[in-house]
Amino acid sequence: MKKNNKGFTLIELLAVIVVLAIIMVIATQQINRTISRTRANSMISSLELAARGVKTKMADGSMEACSDACLKDVIDYNEEEEYNIVVTQSESDDWVITLTAVPGGEFASADFNEVSEYKSGKVGKITVNQAERDGDKLPSISCTVDGESGSMK
């Protein structure tokens, strides 16, 4: 009598499951890295928009009366879920703009090491650091806008 061997053995099915699990782990890591890089790039873009907003307010003469909230008409963000923006004037009349991620917020996991232009704490003219707040290391970026020309330093 002839034996009919149709189907897969248990060992073959387990091998396929193991291979699929390995592929899923690798893909998940790549997706997480991409998300982190995208968040860092988004923070950089927001800081550049804020710098342009400061430059605009300098041009129309309203920057002297500006507080952190006055940039809301230039950049759309949710300070409870994304990041805080702080604008301060330095002794040399330059404006320092700082974005710091909110603990547990969307940008708390931004990784600037994944940004292609990142070198030793800088992305171009933007300074990058990990701010310590409530025991958490949070990404924080800042730039300086020249008080006379309005250009980023």
C-alpha cells in the first residue's frame, strides 16, 4: 500500500514561523528608527518656522512685546502634546528660540542621531541637546536669530 504524504510537518511549520518572526523584528526596528528620524526632522522644521516668525516680527516691530505664545500665529503646535517653545532675548539683542519636547509627548522619542546632517550636537546652525526634565531625558533644540539682520546664527 502506498502512503500519501500531503501537507507540512510540524517542524516545517515552526521553521516558517521563526523566519517570519525574525523578519517582523527587523522590520519593526527599522520602522521605529524611521519614525524617530521623522520626529527629529519635524522639530527642526518647526524651529526654522519659529525663527522665520521671529524675523517677521522683528521686521514689523512687534518682537519687543512678543512672548512665547506670540509665535502661535506663525507655527501651529500643541504645547501639551508636542513641545514647548521659549523665546528669550540675549544681552547682545539676539533672540534665542528653544523647542523642548514634552514628557510622554509625541516628540519625546525624537532621535537626532538619525538625522543625516547631525554632527556633534549640531544640525547646521541648530544646537541639539537632551534636556533633563522630571528625570526624563528630552530632546531640545535651539537656534539664535541675529537681533540686527534677522538671520540664524
